[in-house]
Amino acid sequence: MENGLIALNALSYFVLNIVLRNGRNPKYDLRDWAPNHEKMGKGVTLTKEELEKLGEILSELE
């Protein structure tokens, strides 16, 4: 499930997706994708707790 578009350019877009599998807790996947969504680049997958901690760190940078 696509959650949020972060950046877009001519070759790819950077997206945060929520990944739900087999009734497990959701994971949050942040990576770049080809415009047709057929190819993906390197990214990172986080738990809810890790995503919240990242949010805290980013808010402290401001």
C-alpha cells in the first residue's frame, strides 16, 4: 500500500510504502521506484517503532 510520495524526478520516485504480510505487524518501506513501478532501487524497511524514532531524530534536526 503506497503511503506517501516523497520525491519525484524524470527517472524515479521516492516513496514510503506500508507492507502488510501474513497478519504480521506492518513494516514501513522507503525506497526509490521506476516510474512504471516495475523496478525498485535500494531502500530501507523499518518497524513502526524505528519509524517513530527516525521522526524524532529528524524533528530535532530542525
